[in-house]
Amino acid sequence: MLRDAGELLMKNLIAVCVALFVYVPVYAQWTKVPPPAIPRGPDGKPNLSAPAPKLPDGTADLSGVWEPAETKWLRNLAADI
């Protein structure tokens, strides 16, 4: 039984190492690529006071990735226990 547990541990360790060796270089390739849709000033910093992009009908385009203000329960279901 101990031999099976050791083999399982080794397989899990190898899987984690492979995942890290694949993830880290892929993430590092995109660290300096700025998103094209963000308006930027002459210094290259995002212009946070720029107007929102407009849809063809003239309304503000608020599509994108949204995150709720309180995400503590999404990360940890037992946060208040």
C-alpha cells in the first residue's frame, strides 16, 4: 500500500511540475503586451478619464469582463465560518 501511495505522489508531483513549466513561459510572453482597446496618454499610461467606447446606436459600450464587488465567497466558501 505504501508503494501505491508513493507512486501516486510522484505522479501528482510530475503533473504539477509539467503544468508549471508550461504555464510560466506562456504567461511571460504576454506580460508586456498592452490591451489595444484601452485609451492611453502620451506617456503610455491608461487614460482613466477617457470616455467609454460607443456602440453604433450611440450608447456606451460596457461589455467586457466584470467582477462583482464582493468575491470573498467565490474564493473561499467558508469565509465567515
